[in-house]
Amino acid sequence: MLLLRELAYRGGKARLKYLKVYRTILEWGGGDYAAYILNRLKDGSLIKIDGNYIILTATIQPSSPTRLEREAREMLIRGI
């Protein structure tokens, strides 16, 4: 959820290596776990990966983490 929030703050498009949350996941969880998270977000149609860029495909308001979590969960349930 924090990855989506940071991406929304950056205007919906950013290079993966510049996202602090992604770098943290990569450092602590490893490459496999980071790839797993990106694939889950991609399968849920929340993001699109275009080369080295990650693009937010859903409209997300960068507000509180709990509200962001609720909005992302609703989008996944609705299949947007």
C-alpha cells in the first residue's frame, strides 16, 4: 500500500530505482519478494510496468494508509 501511495505522490509514474518503498522491499525482502509484490499489484490492475518505469493505472488518493488500503482492496474486489 505504501508503494501505491508513493507512486501517487510522484504523479503516477516513476522509475523503480527511485521509489524508496521499492528499494526498502528489495533490501529487506530480496528480489523475489519485491517481484512477487509487483506481480500482485500488476495482476490486480493497480499498476503497469513499462520497462524501468512503473505506472499507476488506478486513481488513488494519497491520504492515510488505512484509507489507501481500503481503496486498494475495493478496487481489487471490483476488478478494476
